[in-house]
Amino acid sequence: MKRLALVGAVVVLLALAGFFGLRAATSVTAEGVGPGGVTVECSGWTGAGDRCGAWGEEVLADGAPSNTFEIEDVVRLRLDRSALGFAESCEAEYFLSRYPDEVAWTEDVACAGG
């Protein structure tokens, strides 16, 4: 009986992971920050979907999270949620124009919708 319960729990966890993992990532351009706008990427784990752009603009509206760069230097913002989408907070990764493929700063942010 314990084995059956364990197998059932594993199946449920795999189904949930598959559901959350199969959600598509979203990428939009947030205008009004930087010369060409900022590309905002929301992973499927966030569940942001259509709210991705608005969420990214909210994060960017708070300004630069560090004194090491200006918000106008940001060209890409990646928003993600760890722990298979069940974590309470989300993570924002800032990419700057001078190093567009390297994360310049990471911070915890409130997740979209709460």
C-alpha cells in the first residue's frame, strides 16, 4: 500500500512538473526604458503569459537595483521562478548593453500577480 501511494505521488509530481514545464516562455519589448526598449523574458515557470510585459515594466519602474549601472543600460530582463514554479518569490536577471549575454545583476522580486 505504501508503494502504491509513493508511485501515485510521483506520478502527480511528474504531471505537475510537465504541466508547468511545458508552458511556453514569453518574450516582449518594454518601451520607455533605454534607447530601444528592454526585452523582457518570462520563463514558463512564472505563469506570467500575457502579463509578462506589464510585470517587466513594473520591475523596471523601480529603477536600477544597484549603483553599478543605470536602468538605461539594461537591454534585457529575464524573469524566472525556481522550485518548479512553486517558490514564493521570483528572480530578475538584468543584462546590460555592454555585456548582453552575461547576467550583470540578480535580485528577488515579487512574482506577477502577487
